Amino acid sequence: MAHIKIRVNIVSSGPTKTEIMTKAGLDEKTLEGLNDWMINAIPLKKLGTAEDVAEIKKSTSTIRGYFSR
């Protein structure tokens, strides 16, 4: 997108704890095992939360970020 002077900002949060897996039908024991597996693969040893993602987005957003030159 840079070649047409469009700047794109993204937040790639990695594994984030949400309700989606429960809604997908995973039982509590399976979900716990999946979470443990993911946590062991993550350098920080924790799943992110929606609040973590919101805080990162908030801290990197500025009015200037909405406009390109």
C-alpha cells in the first residue's frame, strides 16, 4: 500500500483469550488443555486479553495516525 501512499497500522495480538472457543463447542477440559498448550508456546507465558489489545491500540493511536501526507 506504500506505493500508493496509504499507511496501514495493525495490531497483531497473537493468542488472545476470548469466548470464541467456548462458542465453538469446546468443553472446559479441552479448552484448558488448549490454553495450556498455547501458553507454553508463548514467550511471555500468558494469553492476551481483549483489554490488552484495546490498551495497545489506544496507546498507539493518535489523531495524526488517521491522516497521511
